[in-house]
Amino acid sequence: MSNAAELAGCIEALEIQIAHQDAAIEALNQVITSQWKQIDVLTREMTRLTDRVAAAEQSIPASPGSEPPPPHY
């Protein structure tokens, strides 16, 4: 009987450990999912800002020498 009780105790300890591991895995999965969502938002924002910088660079005149000097010169 002692052997059966010991075996049942070991099985119960393993079941408890598995339950804790399942909870930890689920928590980690939620963190990873949240981080991927944030990465997607930041990637879209980075693309948008890169496009804005490229558009701003295109609107700058090619060389400042082509502009006439200001009137006070």
C-alpha cells in the first residue's frame, strides 16, 4: 500500500508541475502575441516616417547655388 500511495503522490506532484508549466506557457504566449502586435505597429509607423522623410527630401531644391541670393546681398 505504501508503494501505491507513494506512486499516487508522485503522479499528483507531476500533475501540479504540468499545470504550473501550462500556465507559464500561456502567459509567455500572451506576452509574445502582445509584442508582435507592437512590432507590427512600429514597423508600419517606421515605414510611414521613412516615406515622409523621402518625400521631404524630394521637395528640397537640388542645389542651393541655383537660388538667387537674398535681396540684402
